[in-house]
Amino acid sequence: MQVASIHFKRNATAKLNDENLQQALARLQTRFVGGRAAVIGEIAELEETRTAAAAIRDRVLQNLDQWLSHFEQQATARGATVHWAESGADVNRIVAEIAVRHDVRKAAKSKSMVSEECGLNEALEAQGIEVIETDLGEYILQLAHEAPSHIVAPVVHKNREEISDLFAEKHRLPRKTGISELCREAREILRPQFLAADMGISGANFLIAETGSALIVTNEGNGRLVTTLPRVHVAITGIEKVVPTLEDVSTLLRLLPRSATGQSITNYVSILTGNKGAADHDGPEHFHIILVDNGRSSLLGGEMQPMLRCIRCGACMNHCPVYQNIGGHAYGWVYPGPMGSILTPTFVGLENAPDLPNASTLCGACAAVCPVKIPLPDLLRQLREKQMALGMKPWPERAALKLWSWLALHPAAYALTTKIAVRALFLAGGTEGLLHRLPGASGWTDGRDFPAPQGKTFRERYNRAFRENRHGEKRA
Amino acid sequence: MRVGLFFTCLVDAMRPRIGFATISLLEAAGCEVSVPQTQTCCGQPGYNSGDRKTSQALALKFLTEFEGFDYVVTPSGSCASMIRVHYPKLFQDNPAVLARIAPLSLRTYELTDFLLNIAKLENIPGQFRGSLTYHDSCSGLRDLGVQKQPRALLAKMPGVAIQEMQESTTCCGFGGAFSVKFGDLSARMADNKCTHIEAAGTDAIVGGDLGCLLNIEGRLRRRGNHKTQVLHIAEVLADQEGDA
Ligand code: SF4
């Protein structure tokens, strides 16, 4: 996917003024924030479960290479073929090679964010392979030539009217407006595609080391069709998705759907193990699993390693007041919200996403809901420290910070400077006690007044009061 | 109890009366209050901008100024969180400093938390009469668990009616430098907050962090609301008479 994260600020401003989007985001908040709140209490020992989930993920990350090779052994023993992709380009090349080997003309795809990292659809289409997205949201986006704006609800930015128009235009059928009618229309168009596809492409929510299985959670059932009907199934996922045992997965599955969509469990949980055996009635003849690094291993062993615990539930963005106001596209790459503000700079380079680590008030709402307890605000702050160390902050900011630091460390100069500045602001505030404009801080005053200070600093008043007090007078 | 007051850079510059209200509350709770005069800022602006070095220097400065007190109290959840939660993180690889700063961190309290749980203030001197709604500022709420404390103290005031707003725990959009750097986004977040405040329809919006309160006040006034009072919790709890 093209990287547009450099334009975050401009994009965010545009999104704030997009009425349709604002309404869609309000609906998302009701559905997902409300949804999580309604069911998360079903887990009686929520804190312990989150801690256990984080520990499961940490245990894997401490010995990731070993767990991966364990997974590879088990998967291979059950008839799957495991591939290792260092970059997105490698993923595209490997899938194309598999397609050529099995004479694939048409591929049906279920949702995979990793494939968005690689731009897989475009790469396959360039090879003459037709690719059809079968997740309803992704299908709509494919018709509209748009990118997902949420990792769980990719088409959340579009309203029903827009989808009605899109279907009428692309399907050349009478315009429908009801949700179930629209779904039926999509289903009727997609069903034959599953049967015609030579290859199914999916992601994987987890890889289970002890059984060599790929696990996917879905709500639409398209995942099952994609992974079982076509002759060839390719599962593409990040190397960090491996977990040791089925038991571990069951702990994570208590948290994932509840955190993501407010469901106690998703409609489908599919555990895909091996290819079709001699005694099996169905399943793919060939099962390929592509393990993707694409920058992930660079986080191992460093301060940012906790980010690799992520199970892609989307709770951090659902609860993020920044995401709630601008949606996912403003972030400019595959992953939006707090997790995206950490992953994007890591994957595409801090220089291509300089705003993202700063586009947060560090309010902590994300970390409070993250099922695997990733300290997202701390990680954002670490990226800011990195920007500072690399001299990537704009000079006025650095100069202001230098001046402030020096003053804060020199109390006498600090007292004098604040005394003067406060007096000036007080006078500028007039009788109303409000500043409508403030040079150098238009970011504040364009949308808000600046309440004027009281006039004298606390320090001045306190010292005077203290002196008067010693002379037996009433304080202040 | 000997309490050192960390009055915060924002109270110093913008609303000294919050500092005096804090002193009178601590005294009402029976504390002996000292105000070290060389204090400046807890270092949070630098810390959140990625300037770890300055934050460390300011943490050390804080240590020398406040180490001698039984407790340190500050009328701000975010400064309290900086000291309590983040100072120790700054010295993870410096055991000598950590051994001194970690216990001091644990003796540092946000004002309402201290008044309720440590000083056990029973009689609230404040004279405020009317309805109010409370905004839970982020760091105090999520780092320190300050949520019930201010409400419990307010409940002891006979003239006060609390009317909770929707989403009282959602960030108001202040975020320090964020409010200037991403001005329109920050203002939108403040605007959402103001909508909830106005829907609560109270005489006052009250909170425990001046940064958030200035943000909220600035947006309320720009929206044309000159009626809703914006008050720090210390101003409501303290008897304001005679204070600067
Ligand atoms: S960072 Fe945490 S909350 Fe966000 S998507 Fe990942 S697991 Fe979910």
C-alpha cells in the first residue's frame, strides 16, 4: 500500500470536515466501544486474563525463532508448505510463484491486513491473475478502489447510501437501499467466485505451534469458503502471530472478539491444519503458509518489542479520541490508531511518518483496553525520544524546548520570565480575561480562546503573603 | 504531617488562587505546609516531547527540593502521575538515584487522593452552592486511579449537586503541545467535551488538572458560553475567602 503518512496533519484536518465520515465514526463508537463494554465483564478475572495473555505473547517473542521453527515442523508434517518472506515484495513473489506452479487464474481472498502491507492484489493482477475480495467490507473497497480505514471494520468510513450507489454503478443492477438486500446482492455475485477460484488467500489470526495450524476468526463465513473450496490455499501472516499451544489460543480467544467487536465469540473460528488428506472429503490439495517479517524482527529485543504482542483487535483505535474524530485514512498507511502510530513509523520509516508519534494526547485510553496490555503511550513517547535524538523535530519546537529546559533548571530566571510573561498575557486578556489570538499559538486560538492568567504568579503572591504574615498581617 | 506543596507551573502562571486553595485545604486537614521556592516544573512537557535528559535533570531537582517532606501534594493528576509513575522509569539504570526517588514518588499524591485517603479530611470548608459536573483528566484517572476521590469529597458538601456528564473519562484534547501542534483536532476534542458539559446543564464544570480546564474554558467561551463556571476542584473544596 502506498505510504501517505507524511500528510497526516493535512489529512486529519480534511477528515474533521467530512460530514459523512463523522457520522460513520459516531456509529462505530457506539457499536464497538459500547459493544466491548457490554461483554468484557463476562470475563470475571479480566485483569488476570489480560496479564496471562500478555505473558503468552511475551513467551513466544522471547524465543520467536524456536517457536517458528517448531511451527514449521508441525505444519510441514501435516502436509502444509511453509515459506518465509522477508519483505512485502517477497510475499508477492512467493504467491505469484505458487500461482504459476498450480496454474491459477483466479484467486478468492478473505481479509488479510498483511496482504495490504504488500500490495498483493495489484502485484497479482499485474501477473494476469484475477483477485476477488470476498469479505463484504473488503469487496466494497475493492469496487471503490479504496484502502481499509479500520483493521476489523475496513469499510467503516462509508455509509449505506454510498454503498448503494457503488453497487448500482458497478453491478449494473437496480439500486437497493436495505442492508439485507445489499448483502444478498453481494452474496449472489460472490458465491460463484468461490467455486470458480483456483486459489484461496487468507490471513491468519494465530499460528499454533503444537499442531502447525493456522487459525482464523471471521463473522461472514467467507473465510471458510476461501480456505476450503479452492484447490490451493495460501495463508499469509506475520511471524509474530505464532502461539505455543491450543490452550494458549483459547485464552487469547476469550479476549480477542470481546475486545474487537463486542462479541463473546465470533460466528466462525476456523482451525486449519494441513492439506486435504487421502481420507478427507474436502479441503485444499495444497496448503501454503507464508510467514512474513516485513520489519517485525527489527522490533525484537528492543524497547518496542511489546508492540509485537498485538493481536489486531482494534480496541485501541475504537477507544482513541483521535481516531474517533478522524478515522483511519488520515494515518496514511495500513494500520491506523495508536497501534498504527507505532507500527507505521517502524515499518515505513520514522521520516515518512513524523507526525504519527506526536498525534496523541497520551490519554492512555488505548492501553487501558488493550487485551495484551501493550503500553502504547510509553511506546509513542519512545518514538518521540528517537525523533529528538535524531534531530527530526522542527527547529522552532527544539528551540522552544531548549529555552524552556534552561529556564526550568534556573529558578531565578524562571521566576522573572514567568512574572513578565504572565503580566503581559494578563494585560492582553483585558476585562474579559480572554485572549482571542495569541501569536505563535494560533493552533490553540483558531478554535479556542485562551483564558488569561490571574495577573501575578503564585510565587509572587505567596512571597508577599509570607512576608506580610511575618509582620502579623492577614495572608494575601 | 509535613507536606511539601508542588504548586505546578500552570497554577503558578495562570491560577495562583488554586495554589492558595490547596494550602488552605491541606492546613484544614491538619498538615504543616511548606512551599519550596526554587520549584519550577515537573518536567512533563519535555518528557512528552522526547527530551529525556531534561526530564531527568528536573526529576533530580525535584528530589533535592522535596526529599525532606513526609508527603508531597500537588493539585494536578498529571504532575502527580509524572512524579509517581514516570520519575522512577527515568532512572531504571541508575540504582543509586532510583533508591531515593522511588520512595519519594510513592509519597507524592494528587490533592483529592491525599485529602481523602491520607489526610482523611472530614469537614470540607468550601462554600460552593450549586450543580456541577466533573471531568476526569486522563493521567490522574488512568495512571493514579483518581475518580472516586473528588466525588467523595464533593459529596460531603451539602450545597453541591453532582450531575455526571456523558463520557466524563474521555480526553478533552489538551495533551500539552498537542493542543497547539494539532490545533483543529484538539479543538474538536474539546468541543465534544463541551457538548457533553452543556448537556449536563450544570452551573460549573470542575476538574483536577488546570491544563484541561483552560482547554475546556477556552472552547466553552469560544462557543459563546460565558455562563458555565470552570473551576478547579481545590477552588470548590476550599473556603476561598481571604485567599489571593
Ligand atoms: S495494540 Fe492492543 S488494542 Fe490495539 S489492536 Fe493491538 S492488541 Fe488490540
